[in-house]
Amino acid sequence: MDISSIEFRGQPALRAAGADGSVLTVSLHGAQPLSWITADGVERLYLSPTAVFDGQAPIRGGVPICCPQFNQRGMLPKHGFMRNLPWENRGVDAASGELVLRLRDSEATRSLWPHPFEARLALAMTPGQLRITLSLLNTGHAPLSFAAALHTYLRVDDIAEVRLEGLQGANRWDSLRDDRHVETAQALRFAAEFDSVYAAPAKPLRLLQPGGTLEISQSASCSETVVWNPGAALSAKLADMPDDGFRHMLCVEAGRIDEQVLLMPGASWQGWQQLRVS
């Protein structure tokens, strides 16, 4: 991976070029992947054209890090604070070849969450494949607990033509209806707002659209898969998304949500999501 420092919409970012011609763009704000263009020239991540880039607000699109809280399940700001802070570029790890970014606790984080920690995001690019790994180390002297998710926005040509396979038989919580049941559909389709948390299946998911297939897998440490599309009505209400933005994205997220991770002093946790063009 060849890494260079760039400016993206006025904010510091990194550009990683793969040997096969693929290009990954990562914002230092939130350690957030913003773009992954594979060797065939296709953009695989969705970034809202009206996303806010002010170095403070969360960025709508790419792969935001939700940690140490998911959504509003707790007393912290929505999705925690890690997506709203600047991370440190640690360069390419000599052993793994991954691009690594780091966030350590600070006065700002301790005012919200009183725990010493070190978080790392590692990005590995191989031909047709991107693996995103989030790890958290408890550097303090007391246990801590947290939730985490990689809130991946996948770019699609037209949501009406998309199918997501691999969740049939999984336990599902439909957050829009507050309803729990087992998913019966062989393939999910998206004709309206969709927001559900699934028990993560053991096998990869397949995102199918006329332009091709993307295989999505995650570590066993990420026990949930979240699937979200805002639909037309909510998309029109989101100031940082175009009215028709819902047509070009689908969030498929790897997370540890329902049962928080309990991390003892000196212990670490790691969770990953992998995207592969197939």
C-alpha cells in the first residue's frame, strides 16, 4: 500500500493506493473510510454529497465508527464519540501491511466516558477486497464495557434493484415496528424505510445488483448485523443527505450491540468487517 496525505473537502485525509490500482480514502476525523474504488473503477462506498466536513460533526457516509455506544442506547452522544474526534495516522504496519490509525483517551473523552483506552482502526486492501478492523485496549485499572459498530454505507446504483441475501433464518429486531421475529425472506428487498438488527449469520452476506455482487462478512466477535436504508421520507429530512440519497446507499453494519463487551484491565477486543467483490 502506498500512503499519501491529502486534503479532502478541506479536511486532512489519507489516500492509500493498492498494487492493483484500487484506491482507499480515509478521513483523519473519525478514522473514517470515505471512498473505496476497486481496480475496475467502481466506487463501493456511499458518501453523501452534502455531508458536513467541519472537523467536528459526524460525516454522513463511508464507514463511521460507532463506539463506545451504539445509537442512543446509553448516556453518550449518539453512536458515541469516536467518529467525532481526530485520529492519529500510525502509517503502515510492517508486519501486516495494514494502514493503522489510533485514538487514545484524552481530557475530552474522559469528560464523557471516564475510561483510559487505546482504539485502533486497521485497514487491509488486497485485490477486490477491503478488511476494516476495529480494536479496543483497556489501558486502565478497572473493567470497562462498550458497544461498537462499523456503520458501513455501501454504494448502490438503485436501491429498488438491490437484493441482500444471507439473513434468512436469523433472529431479527425490526426497530421501526419494535417487533422481534425470525427472518423468513430468502433475500431482502428495499421499497421503504428499513431499519433492523439481526443476529449475525455465520456465512457471508451477498449484496446483489445488476452491476455485480459484493460479499460481506464479519468477525464472530461482532454478534449483530444492522441493515438500514432511510427511505424517501426520512432521507428528505436529513440535512446532510440529498432527498434522493436513499436510492444510492444501503448500510450493512457489523456490530457488537445487544450484549456489550466487558473488557478487563490490560485486555483487548477486536472486531472486523470484510468487503469482497465477487
